[in-house]
Amino acid sequence: MTDTLYDRLGGRDAIGAVVDEFYDRVVADERVAYYFEDVDMQKQRAHQTQFISSVAGGPVEYTGEEMEAAHEGMGITPTEFDAIATHLDDALAEFDVDEADRRAVLEAVDSYRPAIVTASD
């Protein structure tokens, strides 16, 4: 039996550690940090851990808002989306996730781009 991407990432705790590193990078980036100024980051980190666990094939069902509703009115540009995706890739690399698995996570996240990116550069 083949491990799922979720298993290869190390499961929920390992994904949670990646998410913590990811948000540390995001909130330090002045290009995108302002999106999180009034956000409960503990709740945001838990949501993101659930989301990545779900898209990675884990035994987790994402219960957050639909992507379009969650990002409605935010005016996220392609450049901002790419900056955030780069932070995710860097956080995964920080935890020695191999390139193929990093690419798989990023492709899963990128599939939501049309629902998240609502503004042009």
C-alpha cells in the first residue's frame, strides 16, 4: 500500500509545524502581512493545518468556508498568491520535504487559485 502525501509529510503534527513556519514567514513579509493584521492567527493556523491535511489526502475533512467566500473582497493579486505559495514551499523545504512532495502540495493549493485570486497586478 502506498503512503498518501499526508503520510509522507508526517501527518497532522508535522503539517502543523510546517504551517507554523509558513505563517511566521508570511506575517514577516510586508507584501502580504497586512492580510493577517486582524486575524486570529491561532485559529488561522489550525484552519490551514486542516486544509493542507485534507488536500494531502489525510483522514481530515476541511470544514472551513469555501475558498471563494473566505477570500471574497480581499483583492488578492497573482503576485501576492505567488508570494504566499513561495513561503509555503520554503516552509516545506525547511522541514526537508522532498521536491516532488513539495510540488504536489503546491499543485493542490494552486488548484484553488481561481477562487482566491480576484484582482490583477
